[in-house]
Amino acid sequence: MKCNRTFDDRLARSVTTKEEAGQCLIDFIFEGIGNNDAHRIVKHSHGYDLYLPWFIEVIEYRPPYPDREVLPIPELQMLYMDAAWELVMKGVIRPGPKTIGGEVDRDAYGKAYSLVKGMIH
């Protein structure tokens, strides 16, 4: 899998479909593992490629695009949780830390994911 887009936090705050949410999650992950090692992406990711609480914190107070209807944060959280699970079902990410010896956050169940090996080209 290759991602040619950069993460757009305004778009991430403006999503309304599971497909849009999934693409934003992928963009977020790839920006965090890219050569630029974007500190805002990995700063509080607790050793995962995707830590949903941190992702939501990054986008929560961003202004959405003005031409988009905005979902309330509780609905947005559910949408992103569903999108993350769909990415699991497609074999893109898996629940859990990057390595067996990785830090495990006891509150991360259903909130923390790592890329499946071979998803990065």
C-alpha cells in the first residue's frame, strides 16, 4: 500500500462517511511513518501506528471545511472507530502494538492499531 497524500486535519474533522474516515486514518498513519517523522502524528501515539484518542485530539478543535456538514465529536469518534475496524477487516491494520515487546496501553482496546507487515511500499 502506498499513500501519496498528506494528512489534512481539516478534512479529517469534516468527514461524514466511513470511506472518507478510512482514507484520513491511512493518511495520518503514513504521515507519521514517513521520512519527515511528523512529531504531531507520533508524539502521543503510545508506540502504535494509529492511536485513535490521539488522532481525535489532533482533529477535535480544527476548523472543518466551511462547505461541509460537521458531525458532533461523539458521532465522529464512532465513525472513526468503524473505519478503523473496516481497515482491520481489509488487512491494512491490526489491533495492538507494533511489536510483541511493544508497550501495551491497558485502555487501548479498540483504540490502538499497527500496520500489517507488507502494507508499506
